[in-house]
Amino acid sequence: MDTRLNTLFVGKVLLQYDRLDSTNSQAERLLREGKPAEGTIIFTHDQFSGRGQMGNEWYNDTFKNLTFSIILYPKIQFPKHQFLLNQIISLGVRETLSEHLNKPVKIKWPNDIMVEDRKISGILIQNSISKQSISHSIVGIGINVNQDKFPEGIGKPTSLFIEKKTTEDLMSLLNKLCLRIEQWYLKLKAGNFSEINAEYHLHLYGKDEIKSFKTTDGAVFKGSIHNVLDNGLLTINTSDGMRKFMFKEIAFI
Ligand code: BTN
């Protein structure tokens, strides 16, 4: 039990490991063996095979960043309310990072956290579905905190250190994240869907700005993000009219 935490359940059980392949994979193993308390956090300073979206890897230096997973039992309707879970986690992470920065922090659809055009955090949510409801979720969060340099070829990352030139205490940042994520999760459980959706759109990266996109078949086009539908589809206003995309069908360029 972590009594320093001002939360009801997120982070109250903090399972710390010296080294892990992936905190999401460890959460999967724990869920196969039993039922960890809701809000249990699986944490390591040394994740050596971090998993990202679309089968990508998540790399970062040891002891400098936050890599953790939260186990939740949302029991929300699937697929109807699935995207709301992505929204509230992004909102909690965005809000916490924004309190540390003087620049706008945005959510790039579906759930990357951006400082200007650079990614500071990635989120990987794995849901388990039973009877059209999300029975458990593994919410994996990676945040670049004190890392000052990144290798070439992994996109355009940034970190709190690069943005502010000051070092953050990782555990104190984790505590703040737990609190914010729990606050948004409770809004989801209370059914405050329109507030969640409005706040997500308020901070949506690229909304109403002309950007270039590429589809999986290689076609490049320009358009402006109109909104994200309740089912998570991205709608883009283009010269050919409004187009809708699923995650994996399109990339920002
Ligand atoms: C992405 O942007 O591609 C998602 C990255 C998610 C990385 C985090 S780090 C903690 C958790 N454990 C993993 O293996 N992945 C997530």
C-alpha cells in the first residue's frame, strides 16, 4: 500500500520490479494468475522490451523515464464506450504534463501526448472483452521525463527535461498521474460522457488545422481534422469531402 497517494484506488497497490520485459506483459501474466486490485500499478525503471502501438517497440533509457501499467476493471459497454477509455487516460496524462509545462500539450488521435509537434508520451491500452463489456483493461503508459537525448529514427520525441531543463522526481510525477487519471476514470464511471468528449476535443492535436496525411495504401492528402466520432473514427475535412478513418488506416506526415 502506498499511503502517500491521495487517490481512492489508482496506485494504492504499486508493484515495483527491478527489470521487466514490458509492464503490459507483466500485467497480462498477473491477470492470468489472479485478479489484482483495481488500480494496481506495475512499475519498473528498466523495461527492456517495451511495447508500442501497432506492434512497434517503445524505447527509453533506464531510470530516466516513467514506464508503467495500470490494471482497471471498467465494465463499460464494448464497443460503444471503448473509445472513452482512451479519452480519459489521454486527458489524465495530458493534464498532468501540462501542469509542468508552459506550452500547450495536445492529444494526437487516438492517444499520443504531444508538446508542439513532438511526442512526450505514448499509451497502449489492451482490453479484454466479455459479454459486450470491457472486463479488464491494461493501460500502459510511457512518459519521457528526464531523458535528454534520443536515438535517431524513432520519430520526433521530446521529454520534460528537454522542454524545461529541469529534472523531475519520477515517483512524485507518478503520484500526480495517478490522481489525475483516477479523477477522469471516475467521470467515466459516473457517465459524464459529454464532458469527457468535449475536453478531449478541446485538446485535440491538429483540430481544424490543415495537415498532411498518408493512408496505408500510400496515398497522400491534405485536410483538417474535424472530430473523432464516439466509436473512435477520425473524421477529416478534405477537398473531396469528409473522410473517416480507423486507427491504423492513416498516419500524420
Ligand atoms: C505508443 O505510443 O506506441 C504506445 C507506447 C506505450 C509504452 C508503454 S511503456 C509502459 C507500458 N508497457 C509497455 O510495454 N508499453 C507501455
